[in-house]
Amino acid sequence: MVHLIWSPEAAAARAAGAPLVALESTIITHGMPYPDNLTTARAAEDEVRAAGATPATIAVLDGELHVGLEAAQLDRLARLPGPMKLSRADLAVALATGASGGTTVAATMIAAALAGIDVFATGGIGGVHLGAAHSWDVSADLHELAQTRVTVVCAGPKAILDLPKTLEVLETLGVPVIAYGQDALPAFWAPASPFAAPLRMDGAGMIAAAHRARADLGLPGGQLICNPVPARDGIAYTKLAALIGTAADDAAKAGIAAKDVTPYLLSHLNTATAGRTLAANTALIRNNARLAAAIACAL
Ligand code: PSU
Ligand code: MN
């Protein structure tokens, strides 16, 4: 098995059998500009600690897969020039070539499962992109949710995606999509989308019980918990929809494709909203870290 580099903090929690929460790092390397990426990553870790669990930020540094980063390593990751965006397809190449980069939802799930961590918090998952009928752009995150047994807490699929198609693919793959505390599917910066979530749960204990029940049933794959961004930090879906259409058209015209699409759209929208999407992104990742910690404690 691959050698994992555990941070002292995460290793101590593991030795004590204390609850751990994995955190992703593409949001640090590709999702936010410096220094917001660093302050947000630190804040997410602090939320996990304040809720009684231990954070383990996952990343690859110099070809080594880290479970938990020390302060200097997190700082280095946040400033890396030209970091790789590591999804399922890239992880082994990065390890073999000594590269450094942030792990996507898919790659973070793989690392969490290897480390024996059941719960993982992120901002938003990837999904089926607008225009996918032509571009075939469907995130590897969806297939990972179907095969790797980790409960992922997000704020819903990113509003830059085709939400109904994303829900259809998740249904086909047998991934439970569970809205937390409401019926509507949250859409990342927007607390609610016009689409109903397939499932709803109102407590961390129930989510933990369902995580165990899936394992008891012998089912592979995880659960997707969609936790709405707090209302005061969110942006109404209708406001976002117009901006997103324009951003997606611009991306297509500029020839942006594959891995570059999501980072392009995120930075485009941040400019178009004068920083409101970035502020919402920070608030929602902290909110997800808190819920993930509660689920980890319940497990
Ligand atoms: N959420 C954010 N910022 C991000 C991402 C999620 O707030 O940068 C990342 C996640 O790591 C997710 C990835 O797995 O974007 C999806 O990329 P793609 O659509 O290329 O699969
Ligand atoms: Mn893609």
C-alpha cells in the first residue's frame, strides 16, 4: 500500500481512535486566490477542531501523499507556483514523478479511504457541466462517489453546473444525494436551487447511521450530503443564473476545456460579483467543516 505521510495532529487522533475529518486541497490550489485560500483552509481546520474532531487536509507534496498538513506545509501549498490539479487519473502520476498539487473531491476520497477516514468536507463537488451534451464534461467526482465509501459534505453541486443532469447521473450511479435540513437541493453559493433533493436528513446522527447502514448492506460508494450555505452569506439562485450563463459562454468561446473549466468559472464569477462568491465560498466551507465534524463524532 502507498505510504501515507500523517501529520502529528492527525496521527495522534488516529492512534487514540478519535474522530477525523478529511479536507480537500484543490480549493486551496485552484479554487481561491492567495491569501484567501490559506485563511479559508485554516478556518475550515479550526471549525473541525472547535466541533471536537481532528482535521486532516489531504494533498500531494513532492510526490508524497499527506494526510494532515503542518502549518508550514499548508502555507507552502497555498503559494505553490503551477500546482497540479489532482483527480483520480492524476494521483499515481504525481506520486511517481515527485509532483505537488491539490487533490480534488475524487482524489481526496481515495486518500481518505486509504487512511480509514469516513467523513470528508469540501465546498462543492464537480458534476455535469452546462453544455455537456457537446463537451462531454462530467466530473470524475461523480464516479468516485459511486465507488469509494466516504461520506462527503458539500454545499451542493456548484451552481455553474447543469444541476438536473448532475442529479440524473448520481441517481444512475446509486449515490444518495441528501439535503440537510431542507427539501430543496442547495447549489453551492445559493442556499436553495429550484430543484428538489432526492433525499433529506435533519441530523448528524441520522447521517452517521445511514453511512453505517450502507456498509452493512455491502454497498460500495459514499453519500453526498448537501448542506445549504448560511442564508446571510448566500446569493440567490436567480441572481447567479444569469451571470453563470455568460461565464459559461465566455469559457466556451475562449476555448477553456477539461480541468481548466471549473477554476476559470470560479474566478470569473468572483470578479463579476465583486468578491461575493468568494465570501460565500469561505462561509460554506466552514459550515461544511462543522457538519462533517458532527457526523464524524456521531460515528
Ligand atoms: N469547490 C470549490 N472550489 C474548487 C473545487 C470545489 O469551492 O476548486 C474543486 C473540487 O476539488 C472539485 C473540483 O473536485 O473542483 C471539480 O473539478 P472538475 O469539475 O474539473 O472535476
Ligand atoms: Mn471536467
